[in-house]
Amino acid sequence: MRLNLVILFSLVCGFCFAQESRTVDSRVNARAEEWTSYEVETVDALKGFRYRKADPETDVYGGWMTGRQEATGFFRTQKIGDRWWFIDPEGWPYIFKGVAVFSMGGSDRQKEALVNTFGTPEHWAEDQQDMLRSYGFNGLGAWSAVDIVRKSPDPMPYTVIVSPMGMYRSVHKKKFGGKYHQSGWQGYRFDLAMVFDPEFDAFVEKALKPIEKFRDDKFLVGYFTDNEIPWVNDALDRHLTLLAKDEPAYLTVKAWFDERKGCDASAEDITEEDRKAFQAFYFETYMKKVVPVLRKYDPNHLYLGCRFNQHKEEMASKEIFEVAGKYMDVISINHYRLWEPRQDWMQNWEEWSGKPFIITEFYVKGEDSGLPNNTGAGWNVRTQQDRGLFYQNFVIELLRSGNCIGWHWFTYMDNDPQNLKTDPSNRDSNKGIVKWNFERYEAALEEMKQLNDCTYNLIQYLDKL
């Protein structure tokens, strides 16, 4: 009797302990003095949730083998009740728990580490996909080594990114001596995508024709086109005031604005309603040029969008999302600057577009990694465990929305800090789940695994609240 009471007391105390809230400290980067403490939700502290209960068995794609839907042989999306899902090629519901940039690195030290650890790229791909699965991940995000992955005996579902606007930008810059007088953070002249240039059309064909080789691959989820194009709110103003009067973009925009206003209009005549209408026209021009060509070369796979990024512009733009809903199967968003996703924003995205979304980049950096962590959009936290707790809190909030069908942690591997050829914004920061030499950040991965392994049951729990 006494033993039973001790066991009961231990279980009650353990349950009470699991309900205690946890906090994570964060700051903008290693140079910032101010730390902010954030409360985080974790699966082991959700009242009444049995996080140790096993999720349903999965099929070869990582779809849960329960609630089977129509199988089309390729990934698709479907709304079931109030929740959106990917449906895998066999008809099973799938949430894309991915890692972006699954690649081997390119520095001399990384090449040596790869040979010493795995022997060959093929063995690396097989071993590390198994590693990702062991922590509950089930797919690969943008910029992954898909040609090697596809040769694996058991490949993970993957995505492909193609960049017609990025290809054209590098050529367009040559018109200006290889350097723009004024460029934005993504390297576009005046922070404007050159969608109205007739030369851009040829680059759409050039960038998208190679995807023909993927059209019958059942492990491909879908395509991204370009990344973080700046669809700025004042694009109309910039076209009319910053471009030369004989440029194709200026002539097209001036004609559009004159027709809208019914007169010979100028920048002084612009209203907020004009800006919103133009933002839709500007963005839809890109969609009209890109999406039909993508569908021509591969009609079987999903179009996952162009990876929105600017939370004060694109993510808050009804006009942008209304256009996106007409062309995209899934809306991709790189999510930074906020500690966690906002429910009102996520509900707006579905209401405006009628489509589900996927988070294609998010991360925080651990200051126990030994890296400086002064650059990058993700915030800093103190430890690797804190990174994993951030992941749990962020994803729980995503799943509450009902219209999020996946997320991709950015990124698989830290860059080699001694490789000065890499982008400085990546070089000094702890973004990976493995170090530059393939050593795992175990404390972060264990917390990620805890959520990944109970995602299906977590969805059922959240849907009943």
C-alpha cells in the first residue's frame, strides 16, 4: 500500500512538474546588450496531451497511414474539415517536417570531413537522411543536394528551387557596368523586380525547362521560384520616380497608371489605393510569366510559391495573397523577426488566398556553438536546448492555425567559419542542426525530435480544443 502511494505521489508530482512554464532568453545578435525572456510552450507541458503516445505508422514518404484519401501518385493538398494537409502519392496525410539546404558544404575542410566521416557523397546522403528521420524529420527544403538524394535507396521527399528572376538579375546588372547605383537588400535595383522587362521572359524559359527531368518523380513535393523577391508597398512610386523614362518598366507602369487615373498622371497623384492595386498588378505580372511555363514543363507537381519574407509588406498585404491564391498550390513564407507566428496573420493568409501555407525558413542561433553569431535574421539564444525549445514553441503555434502544412528549419549545416568565400551573413552564425564538420547539435535535435515524433497526435489534440 505504501509503495502504491509513493508511485501515485511520484506520478502526480511528475505531472505537476511537466505543467510548469519554461522561458528562453533571446537577443537580436551577439553585439546586442539587451536580452528578452520569452515563455515557450512545449509538448510535455500541454495540459492533457499525451506526448509519449506513438503517432500512426508512416509510409515510404512519411505520410501517416490513417485517414487515407484519394491517391494521385504525386503530392497534392486537401482541406479535411477545418485543417489543411499535404496528401502524399499513396493518399496518406502528410505534414512536411523539413530541413533546408541539405548539402555537404564546399570548403576544403568540409570535403575532408565528409571523406573521413562518410567516405562518399552517396554514403553521406544515405546516412544523414536516416539521421534526419531518427529525429522525426520527413523531407528536404530548398537548395538541397537533390541529385544525390534521388540516387538514395530510400530518398526523402524533397523540393526544388529555380530562379528565373535571379538569373535575369545577374545579366540585367551588366547593363549598368556590373553594379547598380542603388540596390536593395536582395540586390535588386531600387528594390524592384524586373518583371516588366521583355528580356525576362527568355530567362523564365531557361530557368524552368530543366525541371522536365523531375516530372515523374513521386518523391518531389514541388517547386519554389526565386526567393524573397521584394514586393515592396511603394513599388509604384519607385517605378515612376527612379527609373529612366525610356525603360520598358517605366513605360509599362506609366501606361497602367494613366489608364487607371484617366489622365496623364504623375507620382504626385498616387494614393494608397493606387499603391495596393499596383502591387497586385506588379506581382501578378510575375505570376503570369512564371507559372504557365512551370506547368508546361511539369504538370504533375505542386507550385510552392516564391518564398515571401517581408512581414510588414508582403505578409500583411491582402492584395499579394489574393493574387498568390490564384496561382500557388501552397504559399511559402520565410518567417523571421517575430518570436512566434501570429494567429491573426495566419488566419488572414488563408482568408485572403484560400490556400494553405508552409514556413520555408526559420531558425535561432545558439551562443554555446562557439560561433560569433553577429549576422543573420534569426535571433540568438543562449544554448542548443533553447534552440530546440524555440522550435517546439514556434511549431505548436503554427499547428494551431489549421492552415500550416509544413515547416523547414534553416538550415542543415553551419557553414565553415574559415571559408571566406561564403556569404558573410551565413559564415559566422549557428543556423545548422549539425556543425560544419557534421557533428550533431544533440541538445537542439532532441527537443526537435520530441515534437516531431508526436506531430500527428498533437494535431488531433489541438483540433479538439
